[in-house]
Amino acid sequence: MTKRFELRVDRIRCDGRGLCAEILPERIRLDDWGYPIIAEGPIPDHLLPLAQRVVEDCPVLALGLRRVDSRTRSSR
Amino acid sequence: MNEARLLAGRDLAMGAEGIAEHVRRLGRMPAAGKSLIDLLARSGLTGRGGAAYPVGLKWRSVAAESHGSAVIVVNGAEGEPHSKKDRLLMTTRPHLILDGAFLAAAALRARQVILYIGEEHYAARQSMSRALAERTAEERRLVRIVAAPARYVAGNSSAAVHLINAGIATPTTTPPSSHERGVDGAPTLVQNVETLAHVAIIARTGQPTGTVLVTMAGGVNRPGVLEVKTGITVGEAVELAGGAPEAAQAVLVGGYFGQWIEAGQGWVLPVDPEALRAHGLTLGCGVIGVLPASRCAVCEVTGIMRYLANESSAQCGPCFFGLRALADACTRIAQRGTDPNDLLRLQRWASEVRGRGGCHHPDGAVMFLQSALKTFAGEFSHHPAHMRRSA
Amino acid sequence: MSTTVLWYATRGAGAVSLILLSSVVVLGILSALRVQAAGWPRFLTTGLHRNLALMTLVFLGLHIVTAVVDPFTHLGWLTAVVPFSSYYRTFWLGLGTIAFELLLAIVVTSLARPWLGHATWRLVHWLTYASWPIAVIHGLGTGTDTWSAWLFVLTALCIGAVLAAVAYRLMADSPDPLAEQRSVFQSAVERREPPR
């Protein structure tokens, strides 16, 4: 069984730099003020490498990948 | 009404009940142990600070982490502007609260009890200090009083812990949460004063009081705190508060993080945390506001949105900018009249902001607004240009 | 290998290192300022910053190795890591060693950032503002007797670019739109001694 992951963001650390939306526009878009809106649900497998890149490249390390199991509630 | 009410005993106007009277009326504080936690879980008591989290569960999670190091934070900050119940309890029944706190300290093996009281709530602070002086030396040794800044967000649990630890009352998102590592890195229980007062009764009688404290506000003849039987209707609570001098158009249940209901439906709602949850509503901090028909709903909502936007701790973009934009759009509608673009923006921003803050401040504000847009749909879509704000 | 070739290699690699390091500093400042344009996404600025930093280490490595291996300089491998331990141009070479080690610390902590966390990484990263000027002074000091016009111009351009970027950073407002609001709010919720 392959592991599924979802992106989580620390909302206080995030300060709207927007690299995440540039790297993974399929799952992240910016609101009117430049802060990320993350699509709910686990990340499709083919996008996982980009999701890992997003986590590494965030200048303030606000993003993380969390393993999804049936008990996890998704958030944006 | 039976003696197990929180506000039973001497007339509230006579001030704080001293320890002698308290013990005479209710008996000595019982010993506490793990059995108290089970008792609380069975009683179904939920928190009375706003989130209505089951008390037994909360205590269990702290107990699991505590090895004699736990900290109890008695949350009397009462940041909600219209709420007065916590201050009333602190100024009239301080020993109920202290009993609850010391029972928690014993059950959770805590070495510290912190009374977190609003910095401007002088009477409450004085009353709690005096009551503390009447307790045993052993109990007094555990306690210190910390002043909560007079801002809305200061009552938030993680903000309280943050203030105690680092001197700034802003909410935090850094894991782990306070029940694992809170004050000084110890497992911490943050509990509202009314909840602790209920604990003091349940520990003695084995039964919940069957009552809740509410603050009646707005268009009622006698605004203020009432202790009502759980399950009476909002309409009955209004009658207990002297009735409404004029017909009401809507009720706000749960204060600024609550929901608006059109008066007809609102009047028959049960004042009961669990029953309200089944309706998708919340009793929250217990504020029930009645909006008279003569008031302008849009202007009232706008004033509250402006307040909530200003109370954002500005740590998260979606909350700070989003609530500000929502409040500005409401202000434009209030002052210049309805513009369909503003209505669309309100809907869009509300759904985008929700869930994207570090704490629940934006969620509370957005749900408040969304309930207003639904309840006052007509008023919002046809508002003329004026700005009438009540005091 | 002819000592002249080695000597030219050392100087060449040193010059390239200086250009690369200066670009890295400028790109770092542009990243912090969140500079962005149509067709130039922010991740490009940070990506270039990172890749050029790694390239800098490569050329620095070349610069150091060719210098140590060159029999004319009588440098041992120790001088690459212990500052002021050479007989040849002790002071200026020592500066080079320091600049190199600071840069190494910065790069290593950057690579290990996911494990070290943001706060530690940021603290060490400030050392850039020590590493770059020390590297420049090292270059000026070790090259004084063999200066050529192109090296002088190159160094001047690098210094100019970095100084311009630093000036820009000092004059610009905080790029974080919440910075001011956050501190205003925080002073409103700081612990105060309650009145008696």
C-alpha cells in the first residue's frame, strides 16, 4: 500500500512569499494577499517530488508533508 | 431552584461569599483522585469558555502526560466584550472556582495553579486575591496571579500559555499542544472559571448542576448574567431578563463567535450546549444578544466585524488581511449602500479565509458573518447609504 | 605541472569565486526582498542563489587546491583550515581561510536546514556579511603586487554590486506586509504589571 501525503502549512510561520504556488500550482494558489490556499486531500503520486521540493524551498520552512491515514482531517 | 446552582447562596449584590459560608453551604472540598476524572467524563460536562470541549477527555489527556509537574491555568480572562459571567463568578463565588482549581491540581498532580485574570478587571482580581488568602497555606503556595491583557485573543488557551511563558499573549501554532508541553514545558490544563465552578459542584454531589450561565445583552430590559436551567428556550431566558422592550428581529447566540438566527426560530432554541451543537450552533461563551427590530442589522454586524478585524493578532495573512477586507466591504455596504460586487466579495473572502489562520479567530469571525449574511440576506442586498451604529 | 599554470589557475579560480560569491550575496538580498517580475518567479532567484553558492565552493576548492599544490607558495594543507598559519603572506591568506570557513559553515547549515530548523539556519546565515568582505579584503591583499587592470575592474564591480544591493535592502521597507502590524499588536499584549 503506497503512502499518501498531504501538505500542511504553519500559518504563523508563513509570511506569504509565494514560492510554493510557483512550484506546485496544481495544488497551491495564492489568495488576494499572497498567502497560500492549499487544495484539500492527499497529493497525487506524480506530484510528490514537487511537493517535497516545495517543503524544502519554502524560505521560512512553513510547509510540511504529513502522512494521511483515515483518521486525519484535511485542512487548507 | 436547588442548592446545587452555581449562584445559590447569598444575594449576589452582597459581594463575595467567604470560605466559612461556602463550606457551611456546600460542605468541605472533597478529596480528588483519578475517580474525579471518571466522574467528570460520565457527567458529560463540557467547557464553558467557548469551545465546549469535553472536560473529562481534557483532564485525561493532561493526566496522561503529568508526572507531578502539571500546571492548571484558571482562565478568567473574559475577553468577549458583552460577556460578564466569569467576572460575576469571580466577584461573588470565588471559592467555587478555587475549589475546582485545587481539585484539578490534585487530580492531575499539578505543582502550579495560575489565576489568569483580565488586567482591567480589578474587582475580580481583588475578590480572587481575598478568597485565596482564606485558603490553606498548602493551597496558597501553589497559586500565582497573572494579568491577562485586555484584548479579545488573550483568552485563547495558547495565548494564555504564551503570555505566561514568554510575556506576549498571542496564539501559537508550534506543536506540541499545551496539554503536553505548556507552561514551562509542563502538561497544562487551561480551563474556564465557570467550568471549574461546575467541577466543584459535581465533585461534591456527583451530579451536574443542570444549569448554565448566560449573559443576556442587547434589547432586553435587564441585561446581565442569568443562571438558567439547561434546555430552557431563548425566549424563556429573555423573559427572565425582563422581556424585550420592543419586538426583536434576530438573536445572536454565542457572542461574537456565535451565530445569528432570525427571531422566530431563535426564540425556541434550547439554551443547552449539546442541543445547540446538534443544530449546528454553539452556546460559546454564553452571550445571547437580542437585536431589536428598530436597529439596523447591517450596521450592527459591520461594527462587530470591524472590532473582530482589529483584534486579529496579525500573525497570519489570511486572518489579518481577510478580516480587514471583510470589515471594509461591510463598511462600504453600510455607508454607501449595497454594491453587488461587495456582496460577492464577502462570500468569496469568507469562504477563502475560513480555516486558514493559526487559531480560530478568523473562523469565528467568518462564521459570525456568514450567519449574518444568511439571516439578514434581504438587509444586506438592499442596504441604503447610512451608517447607524448603536452605542 | 608548471608553477606558472598553477599560479594563473589560483588567481583565475579566485577571481571567479569572487564574482560568484558576490552574485550569491546579491541574489540572497533580492530573495529576502521578495523581488519578482513577470517571467521571473521567486523560486528562480532562490534557486540561482543556492546553485551559485555551490558553484562558489567548487571554484574555491580549485583556488585552494591549486594554491596549496603550487611549490612556489610553500603552503601546506593545514593553511586551508588554520588561519594565519602560513609563512607566505600570513595575514592576507589567513583572511582567506576565515572567509572560506565561514562560507563552509553557511553552506553546510543550509544543506542541513530541514534538520537544524529555520532559527539556527538564519543565525548562521548572517555570517555572510562577514564572509564576503573578508574574502574581498583577502583578494585585494594577496593580489597587490601582481595587480592587473581587469582584476581591479572586476573587484570594483563586485563591490559596487553588493554595496548597491545592501543599500537597497537598508532603504526598503520590510518586505513582510505584516511586520509592522504584528509588532504593534504585540506591544498591546505584552505582559504588564497589573495595577495594585
